[in-house]
Amino acid sequence: MRILSGVQPTGKLHIGNYFGAIRQFVALQRDPANECYYFVADMHAITTIKDGRELRENSFMVAADFIALGLDPARSVLYRQSDVPEVAELAWMLSTVTPMGLLQRGHSYKDKVAKGITPNHGLFAYPVLMAADILIVRADRVPVGKDQKQHLEMTRDIAVAFNQIYGDELLRVPEELILPEVAVVPGVDGQKMSKSYGNTLEIFAPEAELKKRVMSIVTDSTPVADPKPTRGNTLYALLKVFTPAGQWAGSKKLFTEGGTGYGEMKKKLLGLILDTFREARTRREQLEQDHSYVEGVLRDGSERAREVISKVMTDCRRVCGLGWV
Ligand code: ADP
Ligand code: TRP
């Protein structure tokens, strides 16, 4: 099974990224039957980040974060999207079979515009570039958070459209892999945790900063002695994400029985976050001092990725009638 996924380097990785995506990436690479490709989606990120130095730094950080969180360059191919420029070429070919209506229905684009981001063509065509990322390695499965479901549907539609025009088996039609139990991790304000909403708990933030963020989680004014609501309660949802399944009944009682204040629960959550990421945080500090190692991993990864995509690109250029074949 060929697995592929990417994360945009638009900011520091947060626990939503971990539970929605990276934890699955790490688990998938452990199965020897899988061939995993994971990349830093920097060409996607220029749709919103216009400072080159910032983007380059972010890309490095995300790559180092990936490695610290357990993505193993010996088991997975790790690369930076812009080191594989063929992706942009395939995106152009795909864009010529993508109906405008398909992109106009995109939730992610509509949400971004509604949030006040000035739309540009890149943002509008984002799903086409994402389709190219996936189709170029002939991925079977794409592990993502629930919010990416529509992008995967669009990828399938685009692949089918291309195959209908140019030949049935050319592009492999992929499927998403979504973990239902941690569909969407909420941020400190209760909305979906997202770098673009400024409501994240960063995995590698210094301890004092992380503490401040956890303490800022929005809660209601239920008195300490009373049972606390569980539905729509951000702190409850976050504790559930971090508590091992076997211990959840005990933690749940903190809410349903009353007597425990939100402050105490927040301290518990902070402890769980630090425990969960202790090893990764240490490894991340080491990688910060070793830029050349991280760069080497990315360079090697892009070379390996370009080997597998060369056949797909040759096929696509041939059927479209582009270049020498
Ligand atoms: P962000 O919304 O912070 O910019 P990205 O869009 O870069 O995050 O998402 C990277 C990966 O993490 C995607 O697979 C996405 O589905 C997943 N992800 C992001 N935020 C969450 C969340 N709050 N809950 C679950 N998964 C998430
Ligand atoms: N759009 C994805 C996100 O915002 C990131 C991404 C880009 C991606 N290309 C991809 C994810 C290809 C999976 C496969 O999270």
C-alpha cells in the first residue's frame, strides 16, 4: 500500500496536527507492507505566506518536528514539496481537466475568503495542486484530518476526469484515511484547532508558554462543587484526546461528579501533554542544533520521491502530447 500525506509549513505544529495526522503517519510507517511518503507542503503555503525567509524557516521546523515526532527517514520518504517541481507541472495538466464548478464548491476556499483572506488564484486552485501531490506518487491511501475529506473527493474527481480523457489506468484513484475517534481537535477557544485561527497548543512550545496557553482554554462559569457539562466543553474534549482509554472513566468523573475546578483539570491536561511529548521535545531540541542532518534527510527524500514519480510524469506528458518522450 502506498501512503502519502503532507502538512503545510504555515506555523508551528500543534496537537491537532499530531492527533489528526502525524500520529497516523508514524503508525503507518511501522507496517512493512506500507511504503510511506510524507512531505512539507511549502508550495501550498505560499498561497498565504508572503515572506520567503519565514516560509523557509517554517519548512525546516516542520521537517524537524516530523522527525522528532517519530517519522523515521529509514522507513519513510520525507521531502519538501518544492524540491519536487514536477508536482507543479502535473498540477497544470490536471487543471486543464478540472471543472471550475468543482473548485467553486470548495469549503476550504470559501472559509478562507469568509475569514477575510484576500483570495488569489493559488488559493482557489489549491485542491488541484493537492491532487497533483497525491496522484504523482500513485498513492493508495492518504491519512488526513476530517477537514480534508472534500479535498480527497476532489482529487478522485480530478483523477477520474483525467483518466476518462487520456486512458483508464493512468492515475491511481486514492482514498482518504481518517481516524474517526479524533476527528477534530478543538483549540483553546473551542473552534477547530488551527494555525490560522491562533488558538493552538503547540507541541514544541517552551513549557511556560504551553502552560499559559492551557490556562487560557475557555471554560464556562460552573461552580467548582457542581458537575460540569461535557458536551461542547473544550477542556473535556482535550482531556479525552490525551487520556489513555483505560483511564478515561476516572477522568470523566472529574466532570460528571463535581468537586473539581477547571483550574485543576487544566493542570492535569498540561501534565498529560508534557508526558505525551517528553521524548519528542528532547529530540526536537537536538535537531535544532543539527540543521545539516535535517536538510540531508530532505534532499535524500526528494531524490527518492523523484525516482518513483518519473514514470508517472513520463506517462502523463506522453498522453497529453507534451515534450519529448
Ligand atoms: P492548520 O489548520 O493548523 O493549518 P493544516 O491544515 O496544515 O493545519 O493540517 C495539517 C494536518 O493536520 C491535516 O491532515 C489536518 O487535517 C490535520 N489537522 C489540522 N488541524 C486539526 C485538528 N484541529 N484536528 C484534527 N486534525 C487536524
Ligand atoms: N491540504 C492539506 C492541509 O491543509 C495539506 C496537504 C497538501 C496535503 N497536499 C497534500 C495533505 C496531499 C495530504 C495529501 O492539511
